[in-house]
Amino acid sequence: MIEFTHAYKIYPGPTHAIKDVSLKINKGEFVFLTGPSGSGKTTLFRLLSAYDRASSGRVSVMDFDLAKITKKQIPFFRRRIGVVYQEFRLLKHKTIFENVSLPLEIRGDSARAIRARTEEILAEVGLLHKTNETPEHLSGGEQQRVAIARALVHRPGLLVADEHTGNLDPTLSNEIIKLFEKINALGTTVFVATHDYSLVGKYKRRTIEIQNGSMVRAS
Ligand SMILES: Nc1ncnc2c1ncn2[C@@H]1O[C@H](COP(=O)(O)OP(=O)(O)O)[C@@H](O)[C@H]1O
Ligand SMILES: [Mg+2]
């Protein structure tokens, strides 16, 4: 499902954001990515969601070789994954419904199918009552749940969530992990980055740890 082979990401300046990372995640796994702030978690997620290219080495996700993916192929690749960004990236002037349903609109689903599925996923994240609000009227935790709903609405084969607990209180953060576990049980591969070691300790899932861009734990 995901394979990094000796991948490096070097930003201008002396920063090696990712150093010689090799890892493999199989279809159906639930994996945490942990490490302190600045260790390279977001960079690793940017590489595997084709927002950035590795400086060297190989990154492949679902049969796509991301070193060679063309601009034209990227939208097709993205349709098969769901990404929760650390900074949400919601459209400010659109309603919650419009934000969440966007992947289905792009895919060309019928209006009726779009409504049914969007309401279903909004109910799952506990936000059905906010359907017609715009993001600025929501708390940070609510915006995060909108981002999660948008990442899941098209039932992706892979969900990548970057620091999704950052703005959630512990109860909600547990609820969201339970939702991730549920979609994982239905077959979606889940890869979750968090600097919260207590969360990782609690769920006892496979954990990949990076420090200063290098992998220090892969089990
Ligand atoms: N666009 C960028 N340009 C230069 N350096 C960057 C850029 N993005 C991240 N970095 C650097 O790469 C390292 C890893 O950052 P990041 O992947 O955001 O870590 P994390 O998500 O674990 O907090 C940090 O030292 C950071 O400052
Ligand atoms: Mg980060």
C-alpha cells in the first residue's frame, strides 16, 4: 500500500527533513507515525500524498510511483486517498456541507447520492447540526472534524491524518480514533501522525517513530 525506499527530502538550507527512510505499510494496517515536533512527520505525509517529491529514493503508494507521477495523474491518485491536513485547509466561504461534499462533486456523483453520503459522514463525526454553517463559525475541534469528514466522504482506500488530535479534547480525540478504527475494520488503511505519545501508548497499534528525519522505530 505504502512503500518508502531510502527516501530523502532536503529543503534549501541545511535541513534534511527526511533522511534515508525505508518503510512498508500493507493494505488494511492501522499505523501511527510519531516523533517530536519538527521530526519530519508532515514532510513524510506530504511525500506520500504527492504534495511534494522526494529529493531521492522511492515512494510508492497504491501502485503509483510518486517520483514519476505526472501532473495529470495526481488528481486520479488523490481520489483514492483521504488526507486530513494539520491546518485543515477548509474553504472559508463555503458551508460545511459544501466543504465535505467536494470530493463527491468532483467525482460527479448524483445530487441525491451526494446528500445522503455527506449527511451520513457528518453524522458520524457529530456535526450534522452544523451543515449550513461556514467554517469560521466553528471551533478548532469542529473544523478538524469537518476536515476528517471531507477526507472520508469518498470512502478512500487509504486515510492519512496529520496531527488530527491537535485541537481536540481527549474525549473527542478518542471518539475520532474509534471512528478511524471503524473505517479500518471496514478495510481502509489508516496512517495517523501525532506527537502525542500517550495516545500512541493507549491504542497499541503498530508505531513508526521518526526523530530528526530518521526512522528510529518501525514496529
Ligand atoms: N517548506 C519547508 N522549507 C524548509 N524547511 C522545512 C519546510 N517544511 C518543513 N521544514 C523543516 O523540516 C523539518 C521537519 O518538519 P515537519 O515535517 O513539519 O515536522 P513535524 O511535522 O514532525 O513537526 C523541520 O526542521 C522543518 O523546519
Ligand atoms: Mg507536522
